[in-house]
Amino acid sequence: MTACQRAPVIGQDHVLRASADVDVWDAWPMATAEGSPFPWRGGELWFALAAPVHDDPEVRHGVARIHHFHRIGGRFEHLGATFPMDFTPGSREWSGCAVTDGQDVTLYFTATGARGEVAPSFLQRIFAATAQLQDSVEAFSDWSEPVEVVRPDGVVYMDEHEATGRIGEIKAFRDPGFCRTSTGVDCLLFTASSAEGRDSHNGVIGCAVRDGEGMFRIQAPLVEAVGTNNELERPHLIEHAGRCYLFWSTQAFAFAPGIDAPTGLYGAVADDLFGPWRLLNGHGLVLANPETEPFQCYSWWVLPDLSVGGFVDYWGIKDALAREKPEGRRHFGGTFAPFLQLQLDGDVATLADGYA
């Protein structure tokens, strides 16, 4: 097995705020159907979850909305909220992905809770909306009404998501990630909870495939972690050197008691979408935060050129024994992390030195 690989330590020069007014986390590019960022206005268009700056950064999850950004010259410029207020059916918006053909862009996203609810619930539904792509700072025009594109069946995937609401314990049906394989299969991956293994830790990576009528149909999970981990977050797939590579993020506290595994980017490889899947490096861990900075970054996204984006979570702690994130804003980044670079060779994933 390949030893655990650690990302480089982030310093002050790496923490470049995209906006003074909002915190930014889970991010993804406007991409082609195969996953490569689509050129836009001399750079790229990216989406991320965002929330107004608050004394306690953790409240951001309860007020999250999708915003978009212009990535150009190595920097991210904040362009604003993507959807109009009260446009989506949830009380907040969680992660997704975006696909474009150069004329239209389809945004797949998670609607969490219900619009107008007083106390935030954790109902999660997967929707899509489409707009015309514009070559101007407005970026989009005429968003279509959001449509629910795939639903949990209560048989393979849990359709009850309430739990406690504590991070790491929420049951899931969220984080859609689209990919078109080289064989022409359109798939939508998602973070889910097993309905067959109703364990306190029953995370799976779900899959739906588009049929001849354009509808996404539920398939069996690609990866399951019943008894091991509760949240296999933000799954996405790329093809490289004739193989399929599946990546997801998870946090140390999402593992079952007795499993000592770090917060990190994890992955698996297969010859095609339907497997069988083999854990990369023999154990699945692709990269972890530095030992002295266990909460430095999270929510990594691997692009087809093997560059890896993420966001700066809590940095500058310098404490390898820390088991909980620090309170307050002193160590919170809330911005895009510098990109890393992977190298893939069959079942082995390694991390290039330094930042890309």
C-alpha cells in the first residue's frame, strides 16, 4: 500500500479572499460534459457555496447559497449569487455541478430544507435548472424552473435525512456530480445513505444513469461504506489513461468509532463506470491535510488535467493533536485553496510537490 500523502502547509500568502463580504467553500467549475472547465471571458467560470461573513463560520451551512466567480490570472473574482432569492425550492442551496455546451449551462444542485420553513430541516433533494450562457459579467439569463431530476427510493437509498443536523451525522441525498463517459453514458453521482444498511455510519456513493427518454434512473451504489463512514461527500468522476477514477471527500469524524483515518480526498479506480471498483493506493486515501494542520482544507475537486481544487477551512492551528475545529474566525479561511496536482498510474495516485 502507498503511504499516506500529505498536502503542503498553507501560509498567509495562500489565503486569498475572493470577497470580503462572503465566506466561500465547496466549489466546482462550469465544465464540459467530460468535466473540463469551459473557457469563459479569458478564464473560467466557477461556482461555490457562499454565505455572509459571521462571527461563527459554522452557521454558514444554514444560510448557504450558490454564487459564481470568474477565475482568471490565478485569482477568483466574485460575481454574485447565481439564482434569484427564493428561486430554488429549499431554504438553502448545497453543492452540485455545472455542465455547458457553450450555449446553455445546466446547474445540478442540492435543495436543502423547504422554502419558508421556520426551523431548518435537513431534507435533501437534487434539482437542475438551465440558463443561457452569456459572454458578459451577468453570465446567465432566463433560468428555467428547477426540476427534481432524481429521487431516493427508500429501498436502495434512504429517503429520510433528518438525523441530528450535526455535521458528519446527517443522512444524505445530495452533491450531484455529472459525467459523460467515453462510451457515451451520462451519469449523475451523488452522496447518499444506504437504505439496506441502516447503520449509524452507512454512507454510499449513489449513481443514476440517463435513459433514452432523458430521465435519470437509479442504479446500485458504486461504493458503499456501511459500518465504516457516514458521508462520502461530493463524488465526481474523471477518465484518465483508459480508466475511470472516482473521487470523494470525507472528514475524520465521519468515520465509525475505532477507525483512525484522516480528513482527506479519497478515490477508487475501475475499467468502466460499473466497476468493480478498487481503492486507490490500496486503502483509498489520495491525500490528507498536513499532520499539524488537520482541518486546513476540505471538499477537493479533481479536474481531468489532474489539478485539484478545494477550500481553505481552518488553517494556522499548528496542532497535530487537535480533534475539534477551533471556534471563531481567527483560523477560518473561507476561500478557495491553492491548487494541488495529482499523478495517476493505474491503481496508484501520488501528489506532486508544492502547489500547482
